[in-house]
Amino acid sequence: MALGGGKVECAELVHFDFTTQPMGLWNGGGILRTNDARLWSGLGTLGSMSGIEQAVNGEAPESAFTLSGIDADVLRLSRQEFEPECKGRIVRVLIQFFGIDDPADPGNQRPLDNPFPIHASRILGATFTVDQENGERAVTLSGESLFSLRSRPKYAMYTDRDQQRRFPGDKGFEFVQAIVNKVLTWPDY
């Protein structure tokens, strides 16, 4: 019924699963309370993200989350605490639909439903920048899709030697080298 109304809007929510204090941020202003009772702090135009796309054909698109306009203390703390707080941690991107007018605040809309997850990545690195012209500081966290290299065994290849090291006596990959680039006709009538 709300979708048939006059206006449905969407906001982006980002949940950083930091080690000591997870953080929820959104691209609006003020504090947002979603229908699942979670609170999200508004960044307005100080935050941005890029590379939020679906992984296709085994690719691992890199995502980036930038916080700009920070002071020197925040930049220093970000550098010091990146390894223990951020590296290897999960970041999730969600969307929140709005569509129920709030009579108490006509310019604001209440959440229509629960946030909907659209992306997840693992934080790999950070870039710390200071613009020499205007002194603006920024921190960018980069992440890789959770689905990258998901089908490959950790630190291994699909070879008979690797398979024998993991499972001695297994014959599952015994003929892999013989069928590389081999064309098989199926069905063979």
C-alpha cells in the first residue's frame, strides 16, 4: 500500500563490524532508527562509497568506503588502530526504504520495512590522505567481496599433488593434467 503512494525513497546504510565497537552509518543527517530497532549515525556528505557491485564470473570487485573532512587526531587514531580494529573485519551495505509519512515531521519519512542487505566485503587495507592545497584529510577503507576465491581451497590448487597432501590415497584429481584443454563430446551417440 505504501508503494502505491506518492513517494518512496531509499537510503544507504553501512555497518562496520569493528573489533571493539561495531558502527552503523547512513547517508542522511542525524540518527536513524530502523524498524529492527538499530541506530544509524548520519554522515551527510562526509562519507562516500564506491565499487558496490555484484561479483560476476569469479571476479572480486574492490569496494571503497571514504570518510572525509576529519581532523588530525582522527587521522592519527585511524592509522594506529587500523590493524587491530579494522583489518579482516566485515563491512555490510544495506538499503532502507522510506515511504510512511511522519505527521510530526512532514519533511522526514519513517522506514517502510527492515533494512535490506545488498553487499558484504572484508576490509583489506586503508589509505590515509591529506590534501596539500586545502589540508582536507580523509580515510578510505578498501574491501574485497566475500565471494572472492570462495571455490578455491586455501593456499592450494586443484592438482593431484595438493590433493594427495591433504587426503593421501585420494584419486579425485589423478587425471586432472590429462584432461586440461581436452574437448569431450557429450553425449556421444
